[in-house]
Amino acid sequence: MPTQLECRQGDIANQPDMDAVVNAANAELRPGGGVAGALHRAAGPELDRACRPLAPIAPGQAVITEAFGLPNRHVIHCLGPVYGRDKPEAELLAACYRNALSLAEQHGISSLAFPALSAGAFGYPLEEATRIALTTVSETLPQCPGIERVRFVLFDADSTEVFQRTL
Ligand code: AR6
């Protein structure tokens, strides 16, 4: 059965039907703002403690932890590139999606929700970030037979519309 790929408006910290959610992390894997702030707030301080021995991570890298107070089994933390600073940024952003899917596959995760990595504080233009996200996930999924559902969770109506149109 082909993997279901969907996008919807919502909060990445409130995706109870997904095995895992992806964090738009900072290099130190600390709470921070945006997606990272929302996930750490909902998960509680144990997530911060679990992250410490795994930090720092490099742009494009992904690491996995338990999800603690979140309604999921795991959190996969990705460090996206800072637009205009970390080069080659398109390749680093694609690497985040590939590495997250590969970790999910290794851990028996069958459903996974992504935010729009790098498209907030890290300044990646949304249309370009959307194209990279959807292309990379579509191209990588055939190598991940255990993953049945991938959801993109967008915070506002405008980015949801861009994802839906691109999808
Ligand atoms: N659910 C879904 N999407 C969200 C949520 C949420 N709760 N909150 C924000 N977004 P960002 P980045 C959207 O900044 O660009 C942090 O401070 C947001 O509108 O979270 O990778 C970290 O500590 C945007 O479209 O991630 C890092 O330092 C997208 O998610 C840095 O920001 C990503 O926004 C990472 O920056």
C-alpha cells in the first residue's frame, strides 16, 4: 500500500494519532521558541534532560528520543539550516527529512508528523522549503516500507495553503 502523505493546519504538539513528531530543533536541543518551544512545553522537563547527552547536533542531522508528556512514542529532533548561513542549504534541508525518515524506519515508527523545518526562525523561504520537503519525503519513502503515514503540520492558513498546493 502506498504511504499516505497529507498536510493540515494545526499544532505539532497535538498530533495524538502519530507514532512520532519531528522537532525543528536548535543545535543544543534546548527548548527555544516555535516548534521546539511547543514540543518541550508539552513533553515536560524530561525531554530536555533526555536531549542533553545527544547535543550538539549539526545542520542536516537527526536524533531520536522518547516523547515523555507528548501523546506520541518518539520525538525526532532535526537541525535545519539557517537560511543564508548554512550551505548548501537545500541539501542540508533535504538531509533533515531523509535522516528523520531513516531514523523512523529503524525504530519501527509507522506514522510521523513533520513541521516546516527551517521555515520559521531560521528564515527559509516557505515555497522553497515546501518544495524541498515534499520532494525529499516522496523520494525517500520507497526506501522506508514500514512508514505508512506522513503528515505535514502547518501552523497557519497561508503555509497550509502553500503545502496543499505543492502537494
Ligand atoms: N506547530 C506547528 N508548526 C509550528 C508551531 C507549532 N506549534 N510553531 C511554529 N510552527 P521554527 P526553524 C511553524 O521557528 O525555522 C526555535 O526557536 C512556524 O510557523 O519552529 O527550523 C528553535 O529553538 C514555521 O513555519 O523552526 C531553533 O533555534 C515552522 O513551524 C529555531 O527556532 C518552523 O518554525 C529553529 O528554526
